[in-house]
Amino acid sequence: MTEATTDQPTRRAGGAVVPVLAFAGIVVAVMQTLLVPVIKDLPQLLDTAPTNATWVLTSTLLSGAVATPIMGRLGDLSGKRRMLIFSLAVMVVGALISALTSQLIVMIVGRALQGFAMGAIPLGIGLMRDMLPREKLGSAMALMSSSIGVGGGLALPAAALVAQHADWHALFYGAAGLGVLAIVLTLLVVPESPMRAEGTFDLLGALGLSTGLVLLLLPITKGSDWGWSSGTTLGLFAASVAVLLLWGLYELRVQAPLVDLRTTARREVLLTNLASIMVGVSFYVVSLVLPQLLQLPKATGYGLGQSMVVAGLCVAPLGLTMMFTAPVYARLSARYGPKTTLILGMLIIAAGYGGGLGLMDAAWQTIITSVVLGAGIGLAYSSLPALIIGAVPASETGAANGLNTLMRSIGTSVSSAVIGMVLANTANDVGGLAIPTMHGFRVSFLIATAAVAVGVLLALFLPKAGRPAQHTRLRASSEEDAVLEQAEEVLRGFRGRVLGADGAPVARAKVTLIDRRGRQAGSTFSEEDGSYALAVPAEGAYVLAARAAGHGPLASSATHSGEERPVDLDLSLPGEVVSA
């Protein structure tokens, strides 16, 4: 799949772009936990059976899983900012529909539209890659990736407070208001990226993937209600395998696929996506266990007897810690690489769940568990987009991060199903009510620990990043934090300046590195003084392609033999390279 760009260089992003995009991600993530405080009351509120009420949550999950890779690809083709605004607008419509109804079917439709906005996360990450300078990109992507957990964690106490003191429909009015604010801020602050992928939208591929995902996630989320060995559950699993296999064969043959499976099959992308599933599994366990433990009455002998609001506040540090982990991740990743930070994050998660087994006797102990898990999940989530972006061409950023976000969603879906089954099977029947037991809570923590252990094993097989040749002190603009001045390390590769007529430097020229197979191996924009730096994945022959507004394109051969090589690119002499 080739890349196309406009003739104009990317607009330099203002200082407000990162918080605005992160805010949009947090707003979208709120949709996932918005109804957690009123889950047990949904059958009564909607005048329906408990099994039917669960569709209010399942519909959001399914639509989010379907929309994420599709919106990522549409963003690559038509503009990431445009698709981000569209996603938020659909969410607002869905929230208003839910706010105006107590009918089950209409509520499910509204919730499905709210889940559609999950595609905003990979779109935001793609916009950051296209617009931000290297020294700001690490912490920005970390914050955007963590916004899923941040939004979910912060929404719990806020939603609990609203549900406890107001009509539950106010939750949706509040969500719609946040969505409108995110749209306005995006329109005012975030510029559109000129990066575009060539080709057309793969409609048949989108339908195939959507069908396969629905067939897969339905039995995962509803298996406990239908029975794991029922004909419906097993039949849907079998159908999902068949549909996804056929979809995969089709995607390998189509010229412009929805998901480039050849890129996805690369070791670094495949292992990162598999590790993402494990992180997703571990992330959702704490959201399922701690609120229940905190709200169970003390008469059970192990419940902590806290109110809905207090329970939400005890879990809120999970999201807050994830937010504050972003700048820490940037420094650790710059020094040791995203592979190391991913492994470190998962080890902290394992320590959090392991220690949490003995920290269930008081509310303050659950806060400690939340903080530790937030730090680990924040590091792990922050590492994932950096690993994906480092392995795919710039024109596939949206689709690749969309697929990675989907993998996390699959992990949370599996977690919800497995932990729900564990808590149900270990519950005590008291007066016809199933009361979760401490044994069930501890088994759930052990499952989360096992999931991250598998994730660590997968991450150990990720390719090792090239060793940095030197620490380069980067100039920090007035918008950048001083702590990020040295947050980036430049790998061995090509560096030099892009020149124009009379040897004048050319700023914001797009420089692309192409390997011997004709695939993009990296890209960057020249600085104000015309300088650029591109790391190389391996020694060998490459083509350096440069282009800028008002200048003719340049495509020149260059060979890398292991040492950093200075190469100036003169756009006034197309096809020629002038050594520095």
C-alpha cells in the first residue's frame, strides 16, 4: 500500500492539540463505564428481563469493536480529523437518543451509536504522529493511548454521583454535552493532517470484518447467559472462525485492503497485538472486582460497606495514575525503548494484582491497588502505539492503531466474560441473590496475573530496537516541557539537510525512507534549518525521497553500512545526492 500526501507540509500543531485530542479520547472512554453504577438497576429501569438489559452494554461493545478498524482506515483515506469529528458527532446523537427514552430497543440503538466513537482513539494517535515534532510525540501518544483507562476510571465516581442524586438519564445528557465540547475544541484547535493513503475504501472487507467480529464477540459476551456449551454459543464461534478465515483470504487478494494482513503478520505487529489482548484482560479485572468488593455489606464478613460514590472514588486513582504516567513513559521509552516499558508495565500490573490478593480488608488498601495497577497499565498502554507506529508506514497509522485498539477491546470482552463466569460460579446464594465471594475475587486477580504473565512472554520475543548511536539534545520550543528536552534518542541512520535553490535550507520538507522492496521504512519532516534525521531498520540499500511545496521531488539511492551517514538532499537537482 503506497502513501500519498498533499503538496503542503503538515501544519505545525499548537500547544493545545495534545490536551484536546486526549480530552476527546477520555470523553469516548466515558461511554464504556457510564452505566456501571446503575447496571444492577437496568432491568427495573427499562422494564425488561436481566438478560435483555445486558444488551445495553453489549451493543456498545460490539459497535465499538466494529467501528475502530473501519474508522482508522477511513481516517487514513479521507482525513483523520474529519473522521474524529464524525465519530464524536455520532456519539452525541446516540447519547441524546438514550437520554430521551426508557424503551429497551431505542436505548440499545442509542448505546450502539455511542460505542461507534471508539474509533476516535486511533484517529487521535494518527493525528499526533502526523503533526507533532519527535520530542513531543512519545508522551502525547502515551496520554492518548491511556485515555481509555483515564476516561473509564474518572467516569465511575462522576457517574455514581449523578446516578445517586439525579435521574439516570442525566448521565446521557452529560455525555452529550462532553461530546459537543470535544467537537468544538477539535474544530478550533486541531488542524487536519495532509497525510493520505492511496486507494479506495474496502467496503466488502469492512462488512466481512464486522460480521466476523459480531459473530465472535456475541458468544463471548453472552455465553454466560446462553450457556457455554449451548448450540447457539458454539455455532456462533464456529461461524466467526469461518467468516474471519474467508475475510482474511479476501484481504490478501484485494489491492487496497481494509487491513494490510501482511503488515499485521510482521512479528513486531503481531506480538504487540497479542500482548494488547493480555493487557486488555488484566485492565478490566480491577474494574469488575474492586467496585463490588467495596459496595458489598460488611455483614458478609469481607465486604467493605461503602457507598456507590465512595467506591468510585477509591477506583478513580486508577485513571489518574494512568494520566500522570504519560510523561514518565516518554522518558523511560526514550532511554530504553517501548519494548522495555511494555514489559516493565506488565510486571508492575502483575505486582499490583499479586499484592492486591492481600489488600482487600479496607478501602484504603484498594486505593493502593488502584494506584499500582494504574501505573502499570499506563506504561503498558502507552507503549503499544509506539510499537505499532514504529512498524508500519505513516499512511497506515490509523488502520494499524485501530486494529490494536480492537485487540484491547477483545481483551476486555474476554475478561468480562471469564471474570463474570468465575464470580457467578463462586457466588453464594443468599435469599435468591448471588453474592460474590472473596474466593471469587482472588481467583479473578490470579487470572489477571496469569494474563500479564503471558503478555510478558509475548513481549520478550518482540524485535530488539537498534542501539542509539548518541544522545542528541533536542531544542525544546516554548510549548514543550523542559523534562522532554532529552526525551528522544536518534538511532543510527541517515541525517543531513534538505536544500533548495542556492543551497537555501527547506523547512517542513517530507523525507521518506524506502527499502529495497519498495516499502516505506520511515519518514520525517525537515526542521526550520532544513535538517532531518531518519533511523534505519537494518543495513543495506535504500531510496531517500524528498518533496516540499514549491520544489520538485527528489528520489536518490543511498546505502547504509552500519554507521551514521550524513546525506544532504538538494531539491534543486532532482535525482542527485550531495554529500555533506
